[in-house]
Amino acid sequence: MISVHRLLARNTIASFLRHFINLGILFYLTPFTIAAIGDLQYGLWAVVLTVAGYSGLLDMGITTATTKLAAEYRSKGELDELNELITSSISLFTLFGAACLVAIMLFMPRYIASIDHGALGSESPLAISALIGIDILFVFVANIFTGIILSFHQFHMKSLIDITLGVLKLIATIVVLNAGYGLLGLAVVKLSVSVLSTIALYMVFKRQMPTHKLRLRMPAPAQMKRLINLGGKLFYMTLAIRLVDKTSPIIIVSTIGTIWNAYNSVVNRLATYGNEIVYSTTAAFMPVFSELYAQDDDGTARGLYLQYTRYVIALSMPIFFGVMVLGPDFVGVWIDPVYKEKGGAALRFLAGSFAIVGLQPLLGRLVIGRGDVGFYTKTMTIGLVLNILLSIPACYLGGITALAALSTVASLCFFSIFTVYLSRSFHISITDQLLRCYLKLAPPIAVFLLAFFLIDDRLPSNSYADVFLKAAILVAAYVPVAFVTMLSANERSRIWRMVVLRGRQAG
């Protein structure tokens, strides 16, 4: 049986590769899409996706709860309960997807028409809405298959599917936009990718559960109770997160104009992608924590938390700080200098916000894995609701830069609260967190920033080559210091032995 460390390494690397490759696809498609359809239509498309994204509120935390409970049932050998859980989840989410389809068909065409301002041209709001609505139905079903296969630690298969479909999406988007299909073409591509994803995920699911008969029927009361009990607690937090994410574009469009939503969408996407890489690569830990707590092995869970928090922040901080210091220059080359001018300051604040969140990369995985989510979800919900309420005056007063600064303040508050929470509820002392994770990070980050200030004025930033050269220099300065300070002597020795062994094998 594969060890927990090998399992985590395999799944984490697979998830990282998935996001890294899709990041490259995003970097190419974003400027291509903007050039093909224009700033105004791109801003409209971003708003359409935002409104459609509200359908995710019906998830109610059930996808995450399904993964947690499926891992728990599997670790205990409770296969009947696992089968009931799967049937209940799929039936429930099919119903949710159908409800979203109906709602979108009724309301989205009018909303698109109300904010169009000539961006759509001859394209039909009804056709775009229908495609988006059907897409959401498939996304709901795919989410449950994803939740189940992840409970079986099949992150590498999920990554393979997403990478393959990401490449297909790249090709299809180029074809349809070059053919002049605009937003309608984008909607067709989005739906096609979702259908293929659902089929592929189902095939992986059947490999893990070959005897399970897929059918829609009334959810089992016992499983519904457990799903709603855990998922309901996660729902308020998920609701608040989605509201912050999905409400910001609407606030921007309503207060300072649609074009500013295009600027914000680009810088927010770049900053968010770093956070998504970390979030995705840590997903493998939740089912592991769930299995450990199901077996009452709290000590191993705490040890894994501290050990891998140190590893993850050592690997992820160059991403966040790189976006913070080089992101505006990259946006100027990637999209247009106007986007750098209008969104550069906001990008730095957003990158700082996600860097703070990234200091506790396994927090949510640990909390959900144990199933005791009350304080965590209440704190997140209250903080995020306050963020939404403050977003409107912030946008009026300081535009998208003020919105991003508000996000940074919220992240600092969350970090402080949850540092204490980990100590009191999980017996992970503040001293251990500081000494074993955060203070070890100070030297490499100081070297990283010092290197940036030394080279920034000396090297230009007029091309991809210029920006990537700067990034390479900063990483080269960071890595050796991080290797010494973030790893123990035994860990460094193991890495050297592994490198030497692989070198001999290659020779």
C-alpha cells in the first residue's frame, strides 16, 4: 500500500501540474480573447459568467461534504453507506442543476439585454443563456463525480482530465473566435468542455466503484442528514466567499463602469490563479485528514499539518511575491500597458492578500477533515459579509484599488484569528506555528525582495523575456536560502541522497 507521504506527493504534484499547464493556457487565451471580442464585450462576458456563478450557491457545501464523508466511509469499510451517499449526492445535484437551468432561462436573457450597451451586436441573449444554463447542469453532476473520485485519492486522474480538456478548450476557443462567433462561440466551447469533463469523470468513478449502479432516486434520509449537517455548516462560508467573488464585478459595473470590470477581471484572475494553485495542490490533504480523524489519530494529523504547511509555503511564496512585484509589468506586456496603469496597484494588494491566506494553506483541509467546522465557518462568514458591505463605499472612494486593499485587511484579520484558533482547538501551539513555519520563511523572502530592489531599475520590463529573466533571478536568489532555512538537516540530506541516486541512475 502506498505510504501517506508518497500519496500526498503524487497528488500534490499532479494538481500543481494541472494548474501550471492551465495557467499557461489562460495566459495565452486572455489577451487573445480580449483582442478578438474587444474590451467592452469581454467585460460583458465576465459579468455573464459572474451571474451564472451564483448557481454555485446551491452547492451548499455538499460537494466538500461528500468528499469528506466518502473518505470516512471508505476508511471504515462502510461500503453500503458509501453507495447510499453517492446515490443521494448525484440525485440531489441533478435536481439543483435542473433548477438552475430553468432559472437562468427565465432571468438571464433580460439581464444581459439590460447591460448590453451594444456589445452583443446580433448575438442572441437567449441562446447564450440556454448554453450557459445547460453547462451549469453538467457542472453540478461533474462536481459530485469529482468529489467521489478525490475521496479515492484519484487526483492524478482529475489532473489528466483537466489538462487534456484545457488543451482542447484552447484550440476550440481559437477556432470559434477566429470564425467570428464571439460570445456565442465562447458559450458553446464552455458547454462542450463541461460535457466531456462529466463523461471522463464518470469513467474514472466507475473504475473506483465498478459495482455501483448509477440511478436517480430519492436520497437516503440518513445520508441527507449527514450531508446537510456538515454541508450546511460549510454553506454559509461558501455562500459568503462566492458572494464576495461574484458581487465585486457587479459592484464595479454599477459604480465605476463596465470597462473597469475588464481591468479588474484581468488583474484579479492573475492574482487568484496563484491562490488556486495552492488551493488545488492542497486538496489531497482533506481526505487524508478525514481518514486520520476517523481512526482517532489526532497526533499524526497535527504532525502532517505542521510539516506540510512548511513545505507548501516554502514553494508557494515565490508565486505570490512574484505576482506582487512583477505582476504589473507582466500585465502590461501580457494584455496592454493600460491594464498595468489601471490595475497594477490593485494587483499588488490582491497578491499580498493571497500571500497572507497562503500562510495557512492547510487550515480549511484540516478543519473540514475533522468535521468540526462551526467556528471556522462562522468567522469566515461574518468577515466576508463585512467585506461585501464595505465594498460599495470602497469602490466609490478608491475604485478597484480600494477593493483590493480591503481584501488585504480582511486576510490579515483572518490570519490572526485562525492562528489562535489552531492553538486552542487543535493543540497546534502558536510557538510551533511561528518557529516551525513562519520565522523560517523570513530569510528567503527578505533575500527575494532585496534581489528585486537591486535589479528592478537595472533591467527593463518591456517583453516576456525581460519579465521572465527577472523572475528567474529572484527564484535563483530565493531557492538556496529557502533550502537551508525551511528544511531540517535530515530533510536536506534525504534530498541530496535522492538527487545523487537519480543522477547515478540517469548516468
